[in-house]
Amino acid sequence: MSLGLAFRVRIAPEFAAWREEARRLVREGIAPDEIELVDEEHDTALSLGFALSPAPNPARAIAQPAVPRPFLDLAEIVACHSDPGRWQLLYRVLWRLQSDRSLIRHELDDDVARMRRMDAQVRRDLHKMHAFLRFRMVTEHTGAEAGEQSREHYIAWYRPDHRILPLAVPFFAERFAVMRWTILTDHAAASWDPETRRVAWGPGVPRSQAPQEDELESMWRSYYGSIFNPARLNTRAMRSEMPVRYWTNLPELNILPQLLTTAESRVGTMIEQQNSLPTNTYVPETHTLPVLRAALPRCEGCDLYKPATQAVFGAGLAHAPIMLVGEQPGDAEDRAGTPFVGPAGKVLDQIIDELGSNRPAMYVTNAVKHFKFVERGKRRIHESPNLREIAACRPWLLAELDAVQPKVVVCLGASAAKSLLGAKFALMKDRGKVMESPYAQRVIATIHPSAVLRAEGDSKRVLYEFIKQDLALAEQVAIREAS
Amino acid sequence: MQVQQKLEILADAAKYDASCASSGAKRSGNGKGVGHSDGMGICHSYTPDGRCVSLLKILLTNYCTYDCVFCVNRVSSDVKRARFTPQEVADLTINFYKRNYIEGLFLSSGIVQSPDYTMEQLIEVARLLREEHSFGGYIHLKAIPGASEPLIERAGKLADRLSANMELPTQQDLVQLAPDKKVEVIEGTMGQIFERRTEAEEEKKRTRHAPKFAPAGQSTQLVVGATPSTDQQILATASHLYGSYGLRRIYYSGFSPFPSGDARLPLKPAPLVREHRLYQADWLMRYYGFAGHELTTAEKPDLDLTQDPKLTWALAHREFFPVDVNRASREVLLRVPGIGYRNVERILRIRAYHPLSLEDLRKLNVRLKTVSPFVTTTDHLAPAAAMDSDALPSAVVIPAQMQLFAAGVSAGTGQL
């Protein structure tokens, strides 16, 4: 700058162009403070006829400039950066390298730190391009005769922050080697031919020339809208990883407003459906029958308490060797507050009589403590509890088991069996066997006495005998375990 | 049912699995089909919950015979059910992949018929992709606990990653909430994967072309906040799993309310911050040389929600500081609050030719306010009085507002 003139060199936006100029300038001994290397695309000043370079300075000229490999690797990436000052920066570092070969290692040096920062920005941009580029498939017809051949062509338009298309192509060439694809940008375009496995380069094109949609995008949007958890909205984190400038390119992002407006109501529903307190909070910690019986009426662990008259607790011997577990109270039990006093209870009593035992020596209860029904006129029709209700009531059953400590548990019917033996328990296949459950050591499942009432013809007798056999088995097991 | 409807149901059902990583396996393009992995993992999109979308994460079916209370797909739940055919999943994967929406597939499933049958179905999808489509992208398969060994072996040859989810941190939790799951069975499957991986690696030392077995390793997920288990118990389980089965990663998924949730579960999600703290603790165990038991105490079995666990440790071990940035070993530097493992490597490189000052640390984007009480540099000596001061925590703790934001990001990066 000794002449007060701004000497400048215009560099075409390519690394090779800079390398050519830089090599010449070093060989001529021109220091970076004597000249400005400007990006051709950003140089709006007119050249007014004076010399573009200062006179060579042979005293400082270096015939064979040193270009260490680590510098070259970094410079090739930095050259893609959109910062118009990059050519000057690269030249200054190259110049300084001639007297300090290890400069590039000095991460804290301002010039080197800036190069590294630009390198990181370009790499990040490249990574985002690998991530956010979206192909749209078009079907092309080739061959002279109409409709002869059709082929798939995948086309993307993308706007990177830096000039990274040449850096990005190898990734797509490896990943999509067997596909015909084209990537369009403002500056350049690259097309891949899967037959020759070569890239062809072309000029840049505006977004409007790219395909505007792809059939599969609605499928992709469905996926995007379903895979996130509306209870964990965190759009700040979303925006920090995927800044808004990328959104126009992403087909899934145009349903974002809908997703955000419906998220709140989706969470509302989720919470509403879950806002009953866990049954455990109603079950006292002391597991004795009087304490449990006193606490049961307050339970709101599921919604069945609402229409029912009362909760029905178990009845019988406090430490009975046999515990019978039914499904749920029926109409009669709901009014009486005692289990198995209705028609099914009569069947049960008869079987127990025939076996020569007596019910007061057993403990009888239900898997679900409230009556579930639908009203038909004046009648209340029994409805089986679903698995959710069975599971919600299980803590009460487990507390009773803990209080009674029976030698053997008999599940009367599928609901009780599902509660203690798991939801996939198959009653007709596995009834009458002594089984182990996570909750009780010996469990036998059998038919519910009400099935006998409902059955007709021969099967009435068969089911009746099943229950009788299984209860007899329970008696044997209880006696064996007691001795 | 149409594929699009199935996709909605079976993606929705998969959203509780936090894992979506596609990193850890290098696979070159094979020249016959689409797909390769460069080992880094790519997030192709981000959802409004701040999570990365890297893989097509779906269930093959959400029918399930198990009745795990914390899981939305349990048999007793009344969610809508659907089932894909293996062909439908393979086609979706390929078509999404070709448009650059995804890195690959993460396929899980409800347990139908039996663990073996379910595993066979998952394997069939992977086989279609690898053999029929010559697919070279990333495949993560759920290893169904209790599936037979030959099936695990086939799965590992096709997939990049296998994972068997532990879900609940203690045996007691499992008995209570997942009566069909057993710790021994899950760990048995993890053990099989570990053994097969070890064998494959040894084989590779002998012959270069030995077949790979789940090259991206195995992972698992622990649901946090569905039971009263403490962070101490969770970290003990994590240490055990990392130690015994060489897991690549453990995902901690804060329990979240879901439609028709069971009444025995909590009403509110576990705080995101708790999940974040567990990830931080996990990273300290894997990359910073901390042992799991160093991070909590018998008196405080849960991680402090207001500060990161490294800072908690530092404040409880003030005799360890100050640390001389220009002399301390890597192991010691890794324990300084506010200096992440990448910066430790940079400090070690730089100080070989240039002693570091506070200003130099600032250039490395170190938060000086957090770090300065704990370090000595060429121009700075941590004042001894500060180390003894009760005010130290408030001076160095990052405000909660900033942390909440960081929670989403660092779950992915893990930088402390």
C-alpha cells in the first residue's frame, strides 16, 4: 500500500483459481498487506486502468513456496465458504507459513482460528445438505416411440449457505449410485448417470424449475406428524438444530402449524384419560382384613365406583387355606355388599356342599370390587370388566392375598385368571392345573359358576363337573400343603 | 386398512422409544442397491419435541400379548391396532430412503404369538431389505427378549444395531409393572448379543472378511419416572449393563403420559431435566472416567436437578481443585466443570507449544465464570477463599432457563 493505491486481484470462486494467483504472488514476493485478493462475484469496483498488482519484489520472492498438507486440506474447504474475505485470509496464512511452517497447528492464532471456524461452518453446511436435501421422483419417458421406456429420475433443489455442491456430490454418488439423480442449486447442478456412474455438471437454476411435489410426501408427512410426542414440545431445540431457513425445502414442515395447534389438545386428552389416581394410593399399607375393608369404600382407582351402589369386599375365614376369586359383584351382591349371594353363589354353594366342605371355611372375593353394568330399562345387565379395570383393582386383590395367605387360590372365570395369571391366560386350555403366578404360589383356574347358569343342555353338566373337579383338586392341594 | 393409516398408528406407537441414532456403523455403497453409512449418523429432520428423525421408527405391529403397565401397546390398552406385512415395511423404507428422508429403519414390535415368532417377522423385514433390495442403509432391530439364539444370530448378521429394552431399572419395578418381562430373560438376550459380537470381532482379527455382527453394537432403554426408583438405582443398573454386556448406549426416556394410561402410573411426565441429568451422568461414566457410584450418595440418591452432576461432584470434592490447566493429566482435566472432552483434547494439543491463559480458554468457548474458580492458568490462580465459600455454587451454576433449552440439544450430543 506504499503507493496508496488499492492493488487487487480478482479471484474466480474456485480453489484452483486462488491457488494459481497465490502461487504467482508468493513467487513475485508480494506481501499480503500490499495486495487485496477479492472474490470475483463480490467485486463491484471498476478497474480504472492502473496496475492490478504491485511490482514484483525479488528480495522477498520465494521460488518454491511451502504448502504444508494440513494447510492445503483446510484451505480447500475454506475456499467453499461464502465469506468474500476468504481469499485474502488464505493468502495471508500462506504467506506467514513461509516463515513459520508450524503455524497451522496454532489453534489460538487469530488467522488460524478463523480458518478453522470457517472450515467448521462449511462442514456443518455440508452435513446439513446431506441431511435436509429432498429428492422428488419424476417418471421420464425415453426412446423415440411414445410410451416405450419410462425411468425414475430423482431431482432435488437445494440452497446451501456455501458453495459446497462439489463437496456434497461424492456422498450422494456413493449412497444413490444405482439411481438417476440430479441436484440443482443456484450456482451449479450435478447429474448422476447410474449406467456410466459419472457426474455431469451444469449451470445453476432457480427453484421454480425443480419438480414441485412427490406422491410419497403425504406418506412422509403422516409419519412426521405421528412420531413426535406432543407432551414434550420443545420447538427451541428443534429450531436450533434445524434453523428456519431450511424449512422451505422440507416437505414435512408445512404441516408444522397444524401439529403445534393440535399438540395441546392431544396432550389434554392424554392427561384427561389418565387423571384418576392410582389405586395403590387408596390401598392402606397395613394388610389386615378389617383395615382393608374399612378403606375400600373410598377407592376411586377406576371409574366403576361411580354407578355402583357400593364396593364389595371379600368374606370368609381370615386365614383360610383356600381363597376363591370371582370376577366382580353382580346385581344382588351390589345391593347386599357381600360376594356370591346371587344365583351364581347358589351354584357355588351346591358344589361346595357336594364336596363335603363348607364355604365359611374359605375366603371368597372378586377380582374387581365394583359391579359393572349397562342399564336396560329397569334392569342392570352385567358387563365384564376390561383388562384395564381388572389391572386397576389388582392392588386390592393382592392386599387381600397378603392378609389371608391362602395355601391355594382358585380363580373362578377368565377375569380372575387374567388378574393373577396374565392377560393371555387361556381358560379352557389351562383350567384345572396348579400354576404359579407372580402374585401367588399356587393358583388353579376354573369356570365361573355363572357359566353353568348360562349353559344349556349337556354342557351345563359338563361345566358343573369341571368346577367340581377343580375345587376338589384345590382341596387336595390345600391339605397337602398344610401337612 | 391402508398403508398410510397403518403408518400413523404404528409410528405413533413407536414414539415412546427415545433411540433414533444411526451412528456407529460404516457401510460402503455396494453398487447394487441404494444405501451407505459413513458412521457419523445423520438427522434428516427434527420433530416439534426437539428430537432427531434419523430412521423410519415404527412397530411391525402394536398387537401385544404382554401387559406392561407403562407401555401404551399392552394387551389391556384400548389403542387402535394395526399390523404391517414385512413387504410393506421394506417398501416404505426403500421409498423413503431414495428421497433422502431417512438413514434407514428402526423396527420394533409388540409380542405376537411368541418371542421367536415375533423375532422371525422382524428378521424377514431385514432380510427383504438386505437380500432382495441390496439395501446398504442402517438397520436397527429390536432383539426380542427370550428369542432363541439362532434367531439372534441371524438378526445380528443383517442389522447394524440390536437392542433389547430393559425399560424398568429394577427387578421389583418389573414385577410390579411388567409382569411378563423378566430381568434374567432380557439380560440373557443381551448376553447372547454380547457373546456373538465378541466372537465376530475375534474372527475379524483372523480373517478380514469375517461376517460382521451388529457392527453398531447394542443399546437399551430405561423408562424414568414410572416408578419411585432413584437415580442411584438407575445408574447402578446402567453401570452393570455397560460393564456386563458392552452396551454402546443406554437411552433414558422420561415417562410421558399417553392416551388411556393406566391408573397406577404418575400423572405428570418425569421432568425433562431429570432425563437430561441422567444423560449427563451417563456421559460422565462413559467418556469422563467417572464411576456410577461417584455421582450420587446414600443421603442424596437422586441427581441434583439444578446443576449438572459434574459440578455436583466438584462442589463435594473441593480438595481436588484447583487444577493446573497447563500441567494436569487428561484424567484430571476431564473432571473440571465446564471443560468438555473435546476441549480437553484441544488443551492437551495446544499446551505442548503454548501455555494457556484464561483468555485462551475463552477462545476455546469455555464458560469462564464456571471454570475460573476451579483452575490455575498462566495468568490466573483460583482464589483459595472461593473454594471454601458457601457462595461458590451460586457463582458457577448455569441458570435453569438456559439448562432447559440445553436439555433437548445435549440429549443428542452429550457435551458437558
